Amino acid sequence: MTAAHPTRIEPSIFHRLAMHSPDPENRLWTGIREKSMMKLNSTGFPHRKIEEWRFTDLKPITRTEFSGMDKAGIKPAAGIEQYFIPESDRSRLVFINGRFYENFSSIGGLGKGVTVGNLRNYPKSKIVQDYLNKLVNYEGDIFTAYNGLMFEDGAFIHLEKGAKAEAPVQVLNLYTDSEKPFIANPRMLVVAEEESDVTIIEDHIGLGQNCYMTIPVCEVKVKQKAHIHHVRIQRDSIEAIHMSRPIAYVEKNSEYHSYTITLGAKLSRNEPRVIQEDEEVDFTLDGLVLIDGEQIADTHSVMDHRFSHANSHQLHKVVVNGRAHSIFNGKIFVRRDAQKIDSFQENRNLLLSLDGLVNTKPQLEIFADDVLCSHGATIGNFDPEEVFYLQSRGMTEEKAKEVLTYAFALETIENVKVDSVHKLLVEEVYRYTKANSTPKAKVTVS
Amino acid sequence: MLEIKNLHATVESEGTEILKGVNLTVQKGEIHAIMGPNGSGKSTLAKVVAGHPDYEITGGDILYNGESILELDPDERAHAGIFLAFQYPVEVPGVTNTTLLRESYNTIAASRGREELDPLEFDDYIKEKLDLVEMNPDFLGRSVNTGFSGGEKKRNEIFQMAVLQPALSLLDETDSGLDIDALRIVADGINKLHGNEDAVVLITHYQRLLNYIVPDFVHVMIGGRIAKSGGKELALELEEKGYDWLESLATVNGEAK
């Protein structure tokens, strides 16, 4: 947990780009911008001598020359309707390169007590004033500082006391093709008041093969007895950089279940955090990562148990092929006096190629004595007995491996309860396993 | 149907020789029992015939319908009609019994000139087979062997045999771990499946199974070879006398273990 060393601060790409904010007249978030600017000025760019960034190759960022959105040669978005999920026909927010598009959005179908819209339209809302940028807690993180300085629009989801969203909310983030690399700053604020319930499908999709960086910052507040089911799908362009920071605060008797599926981006760094604010909570931070080629997928998570009686679950499954690299650091904090915690963490890695790389570091810091924390991390290839068993039942070696990969990956998405999204993810898993059972991925199992 | 000629096999990673010249001929319609003490090579023989990659054939040959199968992958052997019921069936979490069996049935059907079945036809087809081993239909939707008891796993192997209809079944200690009722169910299933066109090789430790399935031939394996062959009465003799008298027989020429 070393913070950036203060003497190493040099002007970064962010400082340069921050000079020409695209909308200087927009004073909506002045306070947030001033704070973010101060943070940006006092924060260095991460590098591999910092423990938290030891394994992560940041060259895809440092070697790229990013342009301001106005100079990037942004191409128009086409065919975006194919990404609309039918369940959210009337509960959809669409953002293109971080900017809200009302014409593609549809928000009539959520029922009483549910507000869904663009943050920019709610600057006077007490909820927004109380929580926006107040929940972000990423010390020494230049990416959140940059997002705070630059974001213009964002998804705002608010549920009044007892409100149950009648449909899942789809927050569709699209990134267009462009001539030059650009940076998008999606933002999200979700506040679920007492006893409310909502499912959120947050989708990030690259429409081209271009390089861009997206820094989605998401703040979630789950009040007493409220439930949130949060599915996050990352299907960015294969040249993209995805630095997401979703943070959730869970109050008494609340539940927050999040499932992150990482498929795209050349470099992704996902830093989900869940912070317990009272007793009797239940939360999930599951992940599925399917990578190949030169992809780097990094997950640094925090599950912070601050009070007694919590159930937490983290199953992080990874399939690595080609020269891809997966990094996992799962921090589980159990504070002093946070008793009767039942916390489960497992990181399972299926390493399909000789050139692939996996770094995994479960990190449990437990200061209470009456807790149950199980954790495990495994890295392996297929069990040869499993392959032989399936072969002896008539499957070719390739087919057997395809079936085993598919089965391995499927477990993590079983809990996604929106049908079309579940189906979509099954198809994505199938597409990945199919593409990776070709001879190029052949691994000797003996 | 199956002709094993002077077969030698070693564990590939260690080079330890397990099979030291096995000769065995199995004809259509026959049931053979292979018995013998622990470590004599019985299970290895079954795995080698099925094509397990851990073993290297260092001498001899395996002919199936007159042709050597040494170069065939395990799946190709399965396509040709060879089936191995595993001593320790493997758990495959995430793959349901139905998925596995439909995939298997259809690939094997295609190569053996049977008609492939679509999912609906296949459902009807496997439901019939469930009764044979008295299995609950819920079973089909469960992941292969995952969380099954020892007995359920063994029954599942025979269920798979029923569905896949192999020409040559190698049953590796299918009786071990079964209580007396489960043993009867499994044995009845095997008896019903066996006919004039297929052959069964039972690998077993105990004579007990042979009370239910009557073999045409009994072979005793000791030290990587078949030390003695005979009719079903040989099993009874073994039950009475143990393997010791055969072990001395096997070392007569001072060469084998």
C-alpha cells in the first residue's frame, strides 16, 4: 500500500491534457474539479517500483500519445442498437466516449421512486451533492483524480425508500473508432435508499479496434436493507486501456453483489472496493477474466470488513492464453472488533499457454479473532485425467479442452440473473473457448 | 475382437515397466474376468487398451478387429467401440451428464454408422437407459460425477456404457465401493447390456462380482503377466487359496517379479 513517492511527480499525460478541458464554461462540478486538480497536482504517475503496480506493465499508457477529444478524429458510432438488452428497453442510459446521448437512452420503465438519468441534469439534487465524489476513496490514485477533473456526464441512479426497479438498468458505455487515441471519463453514482432494489448492467464496448483509455469511476451507496445486483462487462477494443474504479458502501442488512466480466482491452486495471458501514451485510465481488494475445488484465480488489456479521464472497476466475498476463491482488481486511465474519476468496487461474503469465496475491489482514476467512489461489493447466476421461468418451483432445474451459468459466456467470445478459455471457465464453481450442493454443498435458 | 500380444508397457514419466508381456484374446460374445493382487497390472492393462497417455508401449501389440490400435488416440478408440469404465471416475464440474453423453453418443454414432440424435430424441433415448441402473432422472442435469457418492459414480459409468453401447467394455473394478444392493443393480445392468455382438472384460479384485456376472474365462495377473487362465471355477479356487500359490508359479523361471 505504498503511495506514490512525492519526489517523483512529473507532469504526466494527464497534466498536459487537463490544460484544455473541453468545456471550460461548465461550472457544474467546480468544487469537485478544484479538489481533483489539487489531487492531480500532488499525485505521481504509477510505476513498477510501487508495490501496488509491481506486476503491471503500464507501457500501453506511457508510450501512447493521447489527444484531447476534440483533436482525436472521433468517428461516428453506428449500429449501437445491437447492444441494447431487451429487458432494459425502457431503462437504458447510453454514453458514447463518456458523453450522454439522450436520443439512444430510454428511461420510462422503472416504476415509482426510481430516478435514472444523466448526472449533469441533477446538479442541485441533494443526493448528488451529498455523495458525488464523496464516496471515491482511492488514495494516491491519479486516475480517479483525472476523472474527477474531466468528467462531464454520468449515470445517476437513485432509488427512493422501498422502491424496487421494475427492470434492470442498462448503463451502456460505447467507445467509438478514432484517428488518434483519446481518454474517456465515464462516471456513475448509484444511491439505493432503505429497502430498495435494483439490478444494474454496466457494459463497456469498443466499437472499433482503436486505442483509447477509459477511466470509469463508479460510486455506490447501498443503504439499510437495500439490494444491488451489479453486472459489469468489459468488452473494450483490443487496443484499449480500461482503468475502472467501482466502490460500494454497504449499510446494515444490505446486499451488494457484483460480477465483473473482463474480455477486452489491451490493458485493464480493475479496482473494485466494498466497504462495510454497519453490521449484517452480504456482498459479492466475483470476476471472470478471459484473455489472450498480448492482453494484460489486472484486478486489485478491497473487501473491507469493518463491523461484525458480514458474509462476503469473491470468486475470481481467469483463463490465460497466448502471451496474456493476469494479475490478481485481493485484499481482505477484517478490522479489530469486526467479529463473526464469514469471508470466502478464491482465485483460480487456467493457464493454457507456455507464454502466458499469472501473478496472484491473496492478501488477508485480519485483526479480529472470531472470523472465518477461507482463501485459495491456484494456477494450473487442465487435469490430464479429466482430459483422458472425456477423450475416452469420444471427444477429441481439442474438444475435451474446449468443454473443460467452458465449464471452468461458466461457474462465475451462473449468478447473473438477467436472462439476455446471461445468454450473452455464455456466448462470449463459448466464443473464447472455441477460438482458443484451435491448435495454436495446444498445450501438452503430460 | 481383441488380441493382446506380448504387450509391454512402462509408466512414461518414470520408465517403470508395469506390463511385462501380456497375452490375451477376447472374442465377440465373451465375458472375461481379470483378477490378481494389487499392483499386478490389471488396471494398467485396461488403461493401456483405452489409450491412456501416461503409459508407453515398449513392446508387443494390441489388435482390435484385426488391426493395431497403438497409434490411435483415446477418442478414436472410443469411436471404434472401446469403452473403459473407470476405477475412479473423474469429476467434471460444469459439464452435465446429458451434455457429456449427447456429445459422446453423437460423435461415436457418426463414426460407427449409427444415426445421430437431436436433443429431443436423445432425451427419450437416455431416459430408457436410466431404468437399467435404477437412476433418478435428476441425475442427468447434474455435473458429471461432481459430488456423487462412490456408488453413484460407478453406476454412472455403467449408465454411460448403456448409452454408448460399446463393442468392447473394459470395466475397471466397477464393483469396488459398492454395497450389495448397488452391486446387484450394476451387475444386472451389465448382464442386460451384454449380448452376442459385444465383449466384456471385468477387472476385479474379488470373486464377489462373479456371483452375479458369470465369466466365460478367468485370468490371473501377477507381476505384469497373465499367470494363469481358466474357466469360471478358477475364480472360486482363487477365493479359497488366495494368490500365493500362483505367485510362486509366476516366478518359476526366476524372471518375473
